[in-house]
Amino acid sequence: MPTIARNLIYENQTGGIGGGISLYQCSGIIFSNTIVANSSDGDGGGINLPFTAGVQLFNNIVVANETGNGAAISGWQAQALGNRYNDVWNNEGGNYNNIDAGEGSISQNPLFVDAGQGDFHLTEDSPCIDTGDENMTDPDGSRSDMGAFPFMAGGEIEPLVIQPDSVSFGL
């Protein structure tokens, strides 16, 4: 079962489905990711979950994704999705397709520090702070935030940056 956690998934594109993430015929956990400005010609500009069962999707920020069909998060024939505590906002084609927003989810501007310059940390007045899954905590001990970068009053956690041309899956 794949676990996709604490990633910035940014400016990816595909002629197929799932511009940011695509799980097919499996279960999995997708949590605490920031998924921004991805695009697909098919379903799920941000996340596509066709024929999945039991996927847990929580504490994610999914904004400004584009799709040729469907919406930012598409759950075509998906079953038993645990979709909760996500901020899904301002996605071309809509926010959800064949999936409900779920408990604790919002649709608001996450108020990034400087999205234009690729800084997706949260500002101190972000609606994503302390509004994630109530059973999880951030490194500072507060209730979990939505997205990959928890807001830290005393300073931010630096992300690990991997350039797309430096990753190869041998496909």
C-alpha cells in the first residue's frame, strides 16, 4: 500500500490522468501534501483515484490544478474513501469529481507566503493552520496543519528539494 506524505507536488503535467498523483486499483494513504498547479488532459488535475478502495486522503492542500476532464480530485469508481481535512480551492474544472469533500475539509485560499516565487509555506493567518486531522500534531505540538509545510511560530522546517530531472524510475 503506497504512502505519499509531506511532499510539494508542483507544476507537473500529463496527457493522461492524474497530473499530480494517480493511484489505480489499489489502496493507499495520501496525507500532508501541497499539490499546486498540476495539469492533466484527463481526470484529476491534482489527484486521480480510479478503481481504488480504501484510500485515506487527509491534511492536503490542493489548489490551482487544471484538468481537461473531471476536477482537481477525481474518484471515479473509488470505494470507501477516507477523504477529510483537506483544503481544495480554485481548481479549473472544479474541486471534486465523484468524491465528497469529507469531514473538516475547506475550500479557501491557503494564503501561501509567496506562491509566485514557489514558497508554499503558510502565512500566520492561513485557514490551514491547526485545522488538519485532530488526531495528529505538528512538530511544535499543536494540532496538525494542512499541507506539506506545517506553520512553525518559531521558524519553518526546510523542505528537501529534488529537481525533476534528477529522479529516474527506469520506465
